[in-house]
Amino acid sequence: MPTVEKYLKPDVIRQIARLDLRAQFIVKGFFQGLHASPYHGFSVEFSEHRKYTPGDNPQDIDWLVYAKTDKYYIKKFEAETNITGYLVMDLSQSMSYTYRQDLTKFDYGICLAAALCYLMVHQQDPVGLVTFDTKIRASVPPKSKRTHIGTVLSTLANLRPTGETDIAASLTQLDAMLKHRSLVMLFSDLLAEPQPALQSLRRLRHAGHDVILFHILDEAEVRFPFEGVAEFEDPETQEALDPVDAVGIRQDYLAEVNDFREMFRRECFQSGIDYVPLDTSMQFDRALVEYLVMRRARG
Amino acid sequence: MSFANAILLAGAALISVPILLHLLMRQQPKRIVFPAVRFIKQRQQSNRRRLRFRHLLLLTARCLAILLLVLAVARPSVPPELVDRFVASAVVGGLAIVALLGVAAAYWLQSRRWVFIATLVVAGILVATGAALAVSWVGERQDSNVAGGVESPVAAALVFDTSPRLTYKHDDKERLDAAREMALWLVGQLPNESEIAVLNSRSDSSAFAIDRGAARKKIESLGPTAAGLTLPQVVAEAVTRVRESDLAQREVYIFTDLAAAAWPLEETRRLADVLKDGEDVRLYMVDVGIEKPINFTLGDLDRFEESIPAGGTLALRTNVSAIGTGGERVVELHEFITSEDGALPGKPNERPTRVRQRQTVSTTPGSAQRVELRASGFAEGTTQGYLQIVGGDGLAWDDRRYFTVTVAPAKRVLVASPKPVDDYVLFLAEAIAPSGDASGKRYSCDVMDLDQLGETRLEDLLAYAAVCVLDPTPASTKLWTLLGDYAKLGGGVGVFLGSNAGGNVRVPVGKINEAAAGFLPAPLVRIRTRTSPPFQLVTDNKSDAILARLANYDVPWGAYPVYKYWELAELPRGARVVAKFDDGAPAIVDQPLGQGRAVWMTTPVSDAASVLGYWNLLPTADPPWPFLGLVDGMMAYLTGGGSQRFNYATGESAVLEVPARFASVVVTTPPGDDLTLQPDAKQQRLFFRGTEWPGSYLASAGGTLDRWQRGFSVNAPAAECNLARIDPTVLREAIGLSALQIARSQEEINRDVTRGRVGVKLFPWIMLVLAAMMAGEFVLATFFYRPKAVEKASAAELMRAA
């Protein structure tokens, strides 16, 4: 495996302490992988020529082509369209959960957000950051300067999951905040009532924003590796269930989780929202690909 | 069911272990912080129910496994005859458990209502059936012969078929010897303190022997016997005998050659009824017969003349049949030679003989060939001998047929009739003493008219053995008185009434009634006439001595019409109707008179068919054999020679007429035993019941001075010696024991006995079920607790879908 690509693995990236480096490595690893991948063309480099039409910026005229052909052509770049991206982090207590005691859902989300921030700034896309629990807590306005990366990353690095969460209310609040069409990238485990959250997501979409929903679950939440009789306790409410036989209930649990994800997938698809189910054992490129597909669609 | 190690059943208490573990040793739950509890909460209830059912399933499987293990080490066994019921109970029990689990599943998994009700009904039916089976099982077991292991003492009855068939030799060993050998070995095998009875077809078989030695002695002393009880009767007797024992285990061993003759189906079925009373007696059949016997058999002798006149001819007819082989055989007629002084040294069967005739017969397997041997010129007195197939075969008993005949000078018979005598006596005189046969006449016949008879002195008349009067006229009172006196002194008088007796204007019927009053059995009433249809004789009393000659034939009396007969007034007590007409009127009447007898026939035998107004066609219709038979029987009766028999079958009582002067008679049996017996003084007869040995018997009395000697012969019925074997399936069906095992060797006896006493061992089957149960438990446990590999796949699927 090429050396940089390994940074797409959560196991590897967690050994790097600095978030900026994590972001950098993830993106580099991602692009390293792209050289041999069908994702070529997602770069921000030259894409094609097209005839100049009045109203186009004369600065974009390719004078070399004019010299050769005596006709005005304009250089077209992929990144010619600016997308304002918002990284929206869920600060709920449940996000701090990790079964293997290494990378929490929150850490995973942070890494992913940092990488996306890095990627976007390098494409001259302004990117901002919003965190919320029961309401919006911190907000970094979107900018596309390279120095902005540092701002966002330092904010991300200082974030800690707090307690209960209210996704629906927070998203409604965010919707009110956004002035222009933006790309909202939500990082959450969605462990709350799904319908209000979906409703808020639909509202965002309705307001013309593009939404990518990164649904991050812990590896244990997806695989349910427990055995024996156990009392499960909700970290947010501290509510404990009656003891159950973990092995016995696994099948039911998994079915329920799958139903839940399937429901989100279906609802998001109908609303034009990109739904990306993730768990903390998955590589980061999945999320980056998702972003780039969206970026292209917007182009 | 019985157990070799019943105490180990206490191990069943071990099922409390999984139950206690299930109830008490529940795991302490660990507390796990888990954000996605909402997904657990939604399925928790149904999961708990399902888990409970799974636990119940596992608990049941584990408890059953422990029970089966305990059952297996207790080594249970079931009597072979109850295996099918046990299997049925086990299957129903298993299904009931499954159905009960189904009910639990329907309840816990919250199946639809009708599923729950249906499983409940099925379980109810199965449980009820199982309970009914168990109750019937318990009821059965109360009277049943509880298998108590190989070493518990038994009440054993050893039944031997001692028919002459068992003397069949194979490999120089008689079948009875083989049976004896096997039985002696078996006695050694019986557990200590067992009670042993030895039975055979002799009815005097003993009760339980005191010890093995006595039983062995009894077995060793067994010999062939042709008379007595049939084998099924002896087996029934043995079953009754062992049932009287206090011992729990009762066994009857039957040593048989499995010949069809030994197991008459009717009696075998009756034996089945005896056995059906309970399953408390185990039957073991030991086959000592030969699958493919080879034997020539001389059949039963056809009926022959046992009293022949001096110079007469003895004709013996029988069949020669073969089984398993064929070929030519010579049959000889031997006559025992009696020494000059009449002394009879040694055994009657081993006297010197002379061969009177030989005949060669050719036989094929399974078929019978007729032979007839004749001999004549016997000396007066008793003559004994036998027919024999020359050349030995496996079974000697059926190679000889013994006979005894008496040879006596011709008896004188007087026939009297009205004049002209020749017109009357022709048929009767010819029937009594045929004129064409010069030698061997049993009777010599004198003829005279009634007037001459009336003038004859009584002393002269007593020289005749019988007097016959044909179609008598009323005659004189003197004549009838003479005949009456003659009869009272031991003579036999035959009177054939006809048209001369009266009943018309010239001779009223009262005349003969008056003249013969005191001699007539009953007054004559009138002549009865019927022509269309004519009367006919009815001779249905086959056992009557007068009708003895016709006993074996169905006489077509319709071809011998009777148009007229004399109707008699009511017969006095003592008079006997020998034959009737078809309207019920007496045709032949026998009246004892003093020491003699008078026989009256109410229609004549002297009318020629050519004479107008004949009364019947009895002597003249063709063929005349019924008439000859009737006359022959009548003469034999009147002369007092017809009732004597000298040839018997084994088991029959022999009867000998013994002069009154002898108070005791010595009977010498074929093996040479002399038995002194007292004849019945009143009847002047000797009754001898010990006819179990085939052969010649001799009876003598009076010592050397007043020697009186008679003999008789006894033959075993040929059917007794038929070696054809019965199909074991037929036997099993008749005896009602489909599981009856037939052993041929010591190993097979051992196997059957062990199976019977211990029952069918269930250990291997229980182990099989146990293995299946443990495998099932393992599969269930693995299935319930296997790690699921679904989540990975489902996540990948979701990603693809997204």
C-alpha cells in the first residue's frame, strides 16, 4: 500500500496527534489513491475550453489559443464555482462513545471534518464550522483563505462532547443562520428522535442548501459484539434497561439498526439529501468521495 | 420393562442440576454504557420471550439427555412380545414432548391464536394417548412374566414329542435322542433352584421333579409312545403346570420335529386360547426334526375280515408312500409261527415268521402306491403276522403293519321256508354260502321246509349257529316255541316276514299272532303297501353290528324299492330297531331272547322279481351288494361272530371275549412285558387299555392244562408317522405367538432364552437416542449462541445502497 494512503485508515490516523496533520494526511492519502482511481477529474485544474461569449470575464480569455486560432476561448476550471461549506458537528454525549477505547465517533467526525476543511480550502471553497448540542454552540464563519484552515482546525481540536442533544432544533437554528445556498455537512450519530431531525433536514434542503449527512456510528453500535447478560445504559439519560442476553438480542438489535439506517437512507434520498452511513472502522475516503461527488454536481 | 441396575435410576435426580442452574445460577448482568439503547429497547420484549423459549428448549434437551443417560446405564430391557407396545409408547411420549414444546413456543412466541389452540389440542391428544398406553401397559405388566434376569430360578416344563416319528434316524441318531441330548444340556443350563417338569404324550407325566438328577433320569427314560395326548394337549398341560408354580419366571420348552401331524391346527388353536390367558408363560420351541427326511411308509391297513373260515383267504390292502425319495420296494406278508405246544417264548414281535407273499412296488416321492397281499391255508385258531417293507429307512415304525385274524371252521346255518323250499331259499342261501366258492366258506347252509323244522328236535337244532325262517306261514305253535327255546339257549333266529304270514281272507293276521305269541316281538297289525313312491330302507345307525358291513358305504337304498311290509304293533322294551323304512316303521328288529337273539325283518328276501306281487327288489335289484352286506352282517350277528375285533389303533381299548372260567388273563405286550389282568366276569370280556406299543399282543389263560389263547394287533395310525413338516409361519399363527422363535441349536436356545428372560435390551437404542439428543442440544446451543456475521454484510449493503 502506498505510504500516504494508509492515513485513510482510522487506526493509523489516530496515532497522529495534531489535527492539521491528520487532515493533511487524510487528504493526501485520498488524492494519492485517486491517481489510479476513476475519480480523476475532480481536481480544481483546467477542464476545457469554450467559446467566449459577451459577459464573460475577459481575464479568462486564453491568449495563447487566440494567437493560434484567432478566436476567443475561455479556460474553464472545475473549481470555478465557489461552494460555501458548513461543517456541522454534533456535540452530543453519545458521540464520545467508543467501544475499543481508541477513536470515538466524535474523533472520527473531527478528522473527517478537518480533512474536508483542508480539501475545500485548497479548492478555494470557503468553509465554516458550526457545532451544536441542544442548540448551536460555536460557529466559525466560512472563508477560503489558507490561514482559515488553522482557525477551523484549532476550533475543532478544542471541541468536546457535552451532553444531551437536539438535532432538530439546532438545524432549524442553522437554517436561519445561512444566508446563501450552502453545502451543509452534518456529522452526527443521529441518536435522537429521527422524525424531527429529518424534518429539519428537509427544511434545510427546501431552503436550497445541499446537505450531506454523515451518519457516524461506533463500530460496536454497528456490530454489537457483546456477550452474556448485560444492562445497557444510555450515556445521555443514564437510563438503564432491564438485563438482556446480549447474544440473544443481537439479531434483533442489528435488524433494528439496519432498519433505522435504511429509513434515513430512504427519507434522505426522497429529499435529495446525501446520506453517508459510516462507522468508526471505515476509511475516510468514503466521506471525501461523497463530498467531491456533491462538489461536481454543484459545478 | 425391567432394569439390570435399577438402583442407578436414582441418577435421574441429576436432572435437578440443569434445572437448578437454570433457576438459581442466573448470570449477574454487566453494566454496559451504550448510546444506541433505543434499538435494544424496541425489541426487548419479544427477545425476552424468545430467549425464555430457547432456554426451555435447551433445558428440556439437557434434562432428557440426562434422563436417557441414566436410563441407559440402568440397562433396561423389555420382553420381546411387548417391544411393539413399548416402541409405540416411546414414540407417542416423544411426540407428546414435542407437542408440549410446541404449545410453549406458541405461547411465548405469541403465535396466532389458532396455532396455539391447534398445538394445545394435538398435545392434549398425544398426552391422553400416552397416558392410556401407560395405563394399559401397567395393567398388562401386572400378570406378565417379569423378566428377572438370566440367573433367577424358573419353573420350566420340558415337553417332549414322543411320537414314533421321533425315532427317525438321521446320522445314526434318533430324533428323540437328539431331543434328549439337547434337553439334558438345557437342564444343566437352568438356574439353580429352578423347578423342572418333564412331560410327554403319556398322560401319567409327573409334576415338578425334586432335583435336576430326577429330571435327567426322567428325560433319559423317555421312549417313543404312539398313544396318549396330542402335543398341543401336552403343551397346554405343561402351561397349566408351570402356572401353578410360585416362581415368577415360567418357561415351557417344546422338543418337536415340527411335523404337521404333531400340530393338528384345531388343537393348536385351542392351545392358543390357553396361552392367551396371560403372557406369563414363555414358550420356546426346539426343532429336532430334519428339514428333508427320507422315508417309505406303509399306510393303514384297509378294513379286512378279522374272522376267516378255515381254508379262507386273508387279503390285506394298503398304500406304500414315500417322502423325499422314491424307487422300488418289496412288501412282504409275514405270519408268526406258533410252536407246536403253543408256548410263546420272548417278545411277541420277535417270534419267528414265515413269508406268505411278496410284492414289489414302485414309488415316487409324494405319491402312494396300492398293494394287496393275500394268504390262505391258515390253521384254525388265532393267526398273527405283519406286512413289512423290506429294506431299512430312517423310520422303522411305519415299515410294519401288524394283523391278527381268527380262523374257524364254517358255521352251520339252517334256512327254512314253506314249500317249495327251493323257490324261497335261493337268494338267502346263496348270500350265506355262495355255491360257487368251494373253499373258505364261513357258513355252511342247510335247507328244510317249515314242517320239517317243526319236527326237528331242539338238540339237533342246537347244532346250528343260526336258523333263518323265510316268509313263514302261521304254522303251528310248536314250531315257534321250538324257535323260542332255541334262541333262549343262545341261538340266533332270523325271521323274514312275507305274504304267507296272513293278512288276507284265507289266513287272517290274528292266526300268526296267536301261533307265535311269545316269540313275536310285537303282534303283526297289517300289510302296508305303497308303490309310488315305494318305501325304502334307512340304515343310518352305522355302529350297529348288523349293519357293520355297510357302515363304510353310503347305500343307495332308493334303487332297492320295497312295496310292502308288515306293520308291527308297538315294540316292547328291549326290542331294538336296527333299520327303518322311510316312513319310520321298523324294517329290522332285534330282540334278545335269553342268551340268544331273534332278528325280524318285516319284508321278505325271498321274492323273485319274476313272481307276480313281489314285495321288494332287495335281493333282486342289480347290483345286489347291499343285500349281501346286510345278510352277511345279520349272519355274523346271529352266529355271534361279528362283534369280535382283533385289530386296533394305538390308544384304543382292546376288548377280548374270555370264557367265564378264567379269573385272570396274562397279556403279553410287544416289548415282552406280561400283565396279569382280571376280565369282567359279568360281560365275560377283558378290557385292555395299554395299547401304546404297535405290534402283536397275546392273551393267555388256563396254564398248560386248559390252554386258552387269543391275540390282537395294534398299529400306530400312519398319519402319526408322516414326517412332512409344518410351515413355521402357520404354526406361529395357529399358536397365536407371532414372535415365537424356533431354535435348532444350543446357541439359538441360549439366544432365545436370554432374550426371553432379560427381554430386548434397550441400551443401544437409548444410546442412539441419547446421541441424537446431545447432538440436538449442541446444535440448538450453537444455533442460539453463534456469533452473527450479519452486521458487516448489512453495513456494506447499506453503503452500496447509499
